[in-house]
Amino acid sequence: MLAAALFMTAAQAVDVRVNGGGACLATLDVQLALGGITGLIQSDRVVVDLLRREEGPWRLFARVIRRDVEVWQRQLNVSAEDCPSLPAALARTLERGLDGVPRWPLDDGRPWQIGGQLSGTWPYGEWTVALTVGRGPRAKGALSWELDVGGFSRSVQPVGMFRASLSGILARFGPGMDARIGATRVGARPWVSAGLARSTVRGLDGPLSEVVPRSTLGLDARVQLPQGLRFGLRLSYSATRIEFIDTESEVLSIAPEPRWRGGFFIGYRGSVGQ
């Protein structure tokens, strides 16, 4: 009993569907038979179709679907006499077939993903170009993890009678939560970013520059198309606020950067190993 319970627990992690099995091939029997197969991973879906005929051999079609991609399939001729041993025979066939299918390192059913992104926020247009890497959602899941690494540059901001600009590097991290609508994903991503910024104020004696830390909180609302194109809206809040100071004019001027910024982003994301 204990061994059967352990096998069933492992097998239930894999989605097994049996169509047309009737009294010959039960879903539970297939689940128990597949429980000891190491070639299957948690997000796999096993689909078995049994076509029974009054004359001639029956046909059994078996498929393994991984990350929405069919990675293995087989057709077998069976008969009513094979029914008692069919789950075990199917498990042996599937195990041999999956032996040549790669299992990616640290595979938890989430595909590795890579892409690029361009974003712009206002006021004082700030443009960011970033490389994105992360783990995508499971085939039936909604949660993903993403890291953006890139550089940014902001347009000039008035500081008294002078002008200030900002540029630097950043790392942005956060989970994505997306719902599938057909082949399109729609969702949101809260994130936090940290980096270094060079603030430059152009005064009478030439530009004055200083490197300062910068951190930002944000939220993206996004849409991703099946081809990998992703776009959406962005709202951000400056947790560390940089202030530009004009000390050369007759009147002291302090111009802090805006706390809140809004804008858009567009990019591409593709999966590695599918």
C-alpha cells in the first residue's frame, strides 16, 4: 500500500489523460505505471488515445507534451488480450522513448527565457535599453521571474538658469503574473530596480558631475503575443530622489527629480530550449 501511494503521488504531478480506454485502459492504472519513470518532469502532459475496432487490431496513440510542445509520440497495435499488461507496456515504451529527449538543467517546468526591451517614461523623457533574462511560467502556470540589466539616459531638466541630465546603469527584478487568453498572455509585473546614476549639471564653469545610487519601484501592465512581442504601460516611483542644485545663480534653485513617472515599453522575449 505504501509503495502504491508513493507511486501515485509522483505520477499525479504529471497530467495524464486517457481517451477511449473504457474497461481496458484506466487513467489511474496509467498514472501508477508512469510513477517510476524518471524521464518525465512535473509539467509534462501524457495523452493516450485508444481506438478500439470490432475487426482488426486496436490502435493506441501516445504523446508527451512538454511546455506546450509535443516532444514524443508513438503508435502501437494492441488487442483486447493486451489490456491487463497494457499500462506497464506503455510505461516501458514511453521510458525508452524519452531517453533521447533532453532534460534541461534545474528543470522545474519553467523554460529559460531571454529578450530585449526599450522603455520610455516621463516627465523629462527617460529612455532605457535592457537585456532581459528569466524563467517563464509553466505550461498551465501564470508566475514567471525576470531580471533586466541595462542602461538609461534622461533628457535635460531645468535647474534655475541651468540644465541637468541623468544617465547610468540599472538592474531590475520582479515576478510576472500573466493570464492566458487564447495564445496571448495578459498580466502585470511589480518590480524593484537598483543602480548607479551620473547626474550632470551644466553651469557657468562647465559641467559638474557626481555618481549617486538610485533605486526605483514600479509596476508594468503588459501584453505578450504568441510571436514573442511584448508591450505595455509602466508606472514607477523613485525611492531615492536625486536633487539638482544651482548654486551659481543669485537665487538658490533646487530641482528634485519627479517622484512618479509614467510611460511605455516594448520588447521581445523568446524561450531557450524549446
